[in-house]
Amino acid sequence: MQINYPPSKQPIPTSATKVFQGKLFQVWQWEQKLFDGSTKTFEKILRPATVMVLPVTQEGKIILTEQEQPGEGKFIGLIGGIIDSGEELLDAVKRELLEESGYSAKNFILWDAVQLINKIEWPVYTFIAKGLEKTHKAEPDAGEKIKLMEVTFDEFLNLTHQNNFRDIEVVMKIHKIELNPEEMAATKKLLLS
């Protein structure tokens, strides 16, 4: 499966210097020439890529999560997490699906790959998983309380409009799709066929 890195809205120039290294985030700075000839220090955050999964059952139900994490209220979202250092993209998708749901899948389809914010280098890959089989007990991270929800396509669309739906990448994609009836029909077919 050929998966391209989603383009950055503002790539970090080769002249940039890393000024901070945290556990998750890096901060990069560089001098940028402005239109009037002066220069200014620009910054960009870099963080590991994220994978998200929309598992679809044999009955055509989409599996979402109702989650709690320390410091956050309850929210609804997709199964997913960061790609570990040195981990292949598809391996991360399979690992997150298994850890958070206990399911394995036979087929994975890349649905979207985006970077939404120009000041954060953060690719997010969203996959559809089909041919599900419950192979393990879910073992989410210690900082996650996860309850699985099986919803219809229409329920999924409605949930993306709620304030507690966390995955903004999916919300934006769904809202764009809702404006185009042909694309909405194609998305429904992709998920449910």
C-alpha cells in the first residue's frame, strides 16, 4: 500500500533550529525575511504522526469510542494514537486497533491523510478497517478509559456535529463531504460495502 506523506501547509525550512525537545513536541525556529526586508523569528511545532481507525463490522456498524483521559472530560472519537518511533504506518494502525478494541482486521483502506494546522507539523492518517475479528481483550493505555460504541452511518454523521466529538480532522472531512451528495454517497458506499 503506497501512502504519501500529507503536505505541510508551512514546511520547516532546512535552516531551522530545534530549540525545544519535549516528550511529544519539538519546537523549531528560523529567521524569516518579511516583505519590507526586515526579518522575524518564526516557529513551528513538530509532533509524531497519528493514526486513526474507523472499524466497520460485518453488519455495517461503525465502531467509535467514548473515552476519558486524565485532565479531559468524556469525549467521542476514533480509535487511534501516535506512531511509535521506528514503527511502520500500517503496523501502528493494526496495533492501535488491537490495543483499544481487541479487534484485528483483514483489510485497511486509507480514507484520509492530512495536516490541518500550518504551525504544527502533524500528519494524521485515517483508515477504514474491514473484515473485523475479535482476537484479543482490549488493552488501552493506562491513561485511557475506553468504551466502544457501534453506530450506524447516520449516527456517525450526527455524532461528528456534537461538541464532544474530538477528532477535528474527521469532523472537517465529514462537513466537506456533506456539501457534495455524490461524495457523501461514495463515502457511505466505501464504509458500508
